[in-house]
Amino acid sequence: MKRRTITLAAAATLTAAALALSGCAGGSDAPAGEATTGGELTVAVAYVPPKWDPATFDWGFQLQSQQAAYDTLIHLQPDGSFAPGLATAWEYTTPTEFTITVREGVTFTDDTPLDAAAVKANLEHAQSSGGPKSSQLAAVTSVDAPDDTTVVVTLSAPNPAMPFVLSQAMGMMASPAAIEAGTLDAAPVGAGPYTLDTAKTVVDDHYTFQKNPDYWDAENVALDTLTFRVIADTNAAFNAIRAGEVNLGVGTAQTLDAAKSGNVGILEAPGGVFSIVLQDREGTLVPALADQRVRQALNYAIDRESIADAVLPGRPTDQIFGPATDAYDESLDDYYDYDPEKAKKLMADAGYADGFTLPVLSTATFAAPLQAMTANLADIGVTVQIEDKVGADYIAARTSGEYPAYFGANTPTNAYIDAQNLILPTGALNPFKVTDQTMVDLWTEGAAQDDAERSTTYQEMSKQVVEQAWFIPLVQSTGYTYYRGMDGVEPTKGQVVPFINTWTATQ
């Protein structure tokens, strides 16, 4: 069917923050320069973690400052493979037993030794913390340290994602002495490549890190100083990069032409999948959502290509899993053609020819794409009632069960973890605890399979999700990172911003 061109006024006012929140990876050539050892880089960030306890960390645009303070047990490589970090080896000794060999001779910045007991203390602390990522350790039933270098993690069921989990926030190791003392909220105590210089730090303004000479891989840490400067406005960050005051920051489509014409390097690639997440799938708050035909109608009503062209740059898609995951099936990207007439028929067949009202939680930075979807849904009689919240209030409300749906971006990184969070009845973003046994069975089956079999099974799971229309996906956005005066800015598969470990100064 011919696609309608959207010319919303909202397209012109799409905020930079909406794109910044969607994620980025990918690459282009950096401005010419000669890499040097030592020197200082300054990074523009919207915020740093409000607390420095890694058990409380999320994983996204703040990961760079987290990586400065803390090292992970396992390192995620640019191609998505894994390499030794604070752990030198790891393996599934049985499908439900994961064994870690801890690197010897490492100490935290308070001189506490990093040994198996320290790893055990961190994992148990992270699991019990109730932090944003603690659910990633939900399958852990026990952590044992039979000797100084061996950690045995026992799982309630097969979990193929343990290396991935331990390469992210839940794998960041803090001093067990600091955990016990409860001092990590104020300042990090890790075994990472840098240490926070509190004398040169002003909270909520800038955070200065100095190279840690005792880091186990210090010879490969190129920088002497790494400073994170809080600049929430991405236009201001771009101007600071262009002026040479800042070396790196999140870019946006609005400033892309100016970046290309200036001496600015651009890292570009897929980011988060923006969608309306239909959480009330059994119609507790909005009875219409209990009918699969209605949920499918909502998907047929969306003109994804026009919205991607006019409002939110990226890859139109009908699935929540992206190419970085083993659940991605290219054929599902256009499962729902833009067909408002078909959508109206499905609505009528379900008894909702006159439409209904759908409250949707959102935040002001996502206004333009949601308004575009709202216009599409109005064409089939659905009135979207946008409920805006800001910052932490928006994040908390997504899991409260007070709203039938929310609009936002979820960055697809690992199918096992993503499905656990969004689809399973125990998932944080499934607050109504809706269960589709077919999805659960496929998720469980895939967890026990090898990589090739798992991909096939998880693609079947993704098809079930699309057919049941639990989500109204829109676009996997295109994100940008701008940089100058530095080199080694590389993408890491499925990650929203470039990791810090390859950076060098060229000025």
C-alpha cells in the first residue's frame, strides 16, 4: 500500500536528547592526527552515575565513566567476542555451573586483594541490591569460592549469557571492604584503569580520573587523565567539541551536516529500538489490549517508513530484537505493512470499530516520534493519551504497572537478557506479569542449546512476539558519536557508546 508522507511540525522540533537516548555504534574515519601515549581527553556526558556502587549501575550512556573506575571480570570485544579481564578464564563446567578463574596479584585502590572471596562478595551484593541490572543474576542460586582463584556460580537453569553479564555492570568489581563499609555511593573503590581524583572533581559538573599505575594492564592504558564533563544539552556538547574544548560526545542528526563539514570524526550505527511497549496485554486497564486483533491493528496503523524519513532517522522495524542479537530475523522487519484499512477491519472484527483511548507513558524528549505514531493511530479511531514524566520518574513508572503502555527505546544487546527483561513474566518491563507459554518455552529451550540451535529457536521466539503484537516497534534509530583530537574510537557490537579502552590523544 502507498505510504503516506508525514509532515508533522513535531518533526522539526524533535529534540536532540531523543536521539541521544537511542544509542549508537558503528564507525567512520577520525580526523587526521598522530596517536600519542599519555595526555588528557575530555568527554561530554549527560550525567555520571549518581552513586558509585556498581551494583546500582545501569548500562548505557554512563558506561564510559563506569569503565574508568571499574574493570569487569570479562572484557567484551568490538566484534562481540569475549577476552580476559579480572578473570583469566571461565567455562560452563555443567549447563548450570559456571566456573571463573580470578586473575592473581590484583588489588583494589584501597589495597584490598581481589581474590575469589572478593568476587563472591560482589556477585552476592549485586544480586541482592535490587539495582537496574540485578535481574541478570536472577538464575544464580549460589556463589562459592573453594580457593583464592576459583569462583563457582551455580544456576537454577542454563543461562548462556553469563559471559555477557559479567562483561557489563554486574561484572564490575568493587572493594569488598568498601561494600561492607557502605562508602561506595560517594566515590568508587575499584581495580579499574583509572582512579577518581576527588580534588579535581566537582559533583554534577566534571569528574577527573587519573591513570591507575597499579592496574593489571596499565601498559595498555594510553591516557594519563580522562575527564567527564557534564553537558546535558547535545547542541552545547557539539559546540564544545567543534571548539576543541571537549574531545568526544553524543551526536545527533540535527548537527550531522555541520559535523561533516568541520574537523569532527563521526561514529554512526544502529542504536535503540523505539516502540510503544504494550504492557497491559491482558486488558487489565485497557480491555481492548487483551484482543490480539486489536494489538495487530495498532501495528498495521503505523507508517514506519515515513516516520523514519521525517522524524526519527533509522531502520524501520516490526521486531524488538536487532541485528546484534541471535533472535534477529530480517524477514520480520516488515511483518506489518502500513495498511490502515486492514487495521480498521481488525478493530471492527474485535468490536472496537469506534476505537478506544490508550494512555501511553512517555517523556518529553520522545515527543516527536510518539506524536507521529499518535497521528497514525488516530486514523483508526485510537486516541493516545500521552502521560509525560521526567528522568527517574519516567524510568520508575515503566515498571510500576500503573500504565497500560509506555513509549521508549530499548537497545537490543543479548536476546536471552532482552527477552528476560521484556517478555518473561518475571521481567522488570513486564509489570503485569503476562505469560505466553510458547515464548517462555522457546526462551528456556534456547538457553540450553548451542549457539547455532539457539539462534533458530530465538528467531522462532521473536516471530511469536511479533505475531502476538506485544509491542508496536517503530524504528531502530541511528545514533552518532562525535570526536576530535583523539583516535581509537571504535564501535562495540550492540553497545550504545564506544568503550574507553582503545582511546588515545592526538593533540
